Amino acid sequence: MTKVAIKYQDLHHFLKYVESEHFMPSIIVHNDLVYLKFSDDQAEYISEKIKYALIEEGFDMNYNLNSKGVILQRLVDSFVKSGW
């Protein structure tokens, strides 16, 4: 079982990457953090999906993070902190 903490402001963006999947993590909101809990297989899959989105959509033509990239980078960092 994997637990990931993300900022509440990033929850909507995170949900875009799991809405088409056949699983939804347990979600617990506490203050400005959201705690997500799912299986290790699900965590690995979602982590890879978000990393791919960062590469594909997260940079401008000068290879600087764009506004979407900043959010995706925070999500990636949250998964890295939890071991993914």
C-alpha cells in the first residue's frame, strides 16, 4: 500500500490523470494537504503517467517549466517522496 501527500490545490490536476482509469485512490483531506492511498501497482502506474505528462506537456520551447509543468513537477515530487 502506498500513501502520497499532495497539496489540496493540486488535487484537481491529479484527478485528471486517474479519471479515465478503473481505480480511484482513497482520499483524505486534512488542512491544505490531501492524502492518497492506493496499491503499489496503481502508484507505479500513476507515477509513470504523471512523469510522462511532465515530459510531454510541462516545458516551454526553451525547456523551462511552464505553469502546467510546475504542478506536474510537484506531483512527481510527491510520488518520489513516497518511494516512486
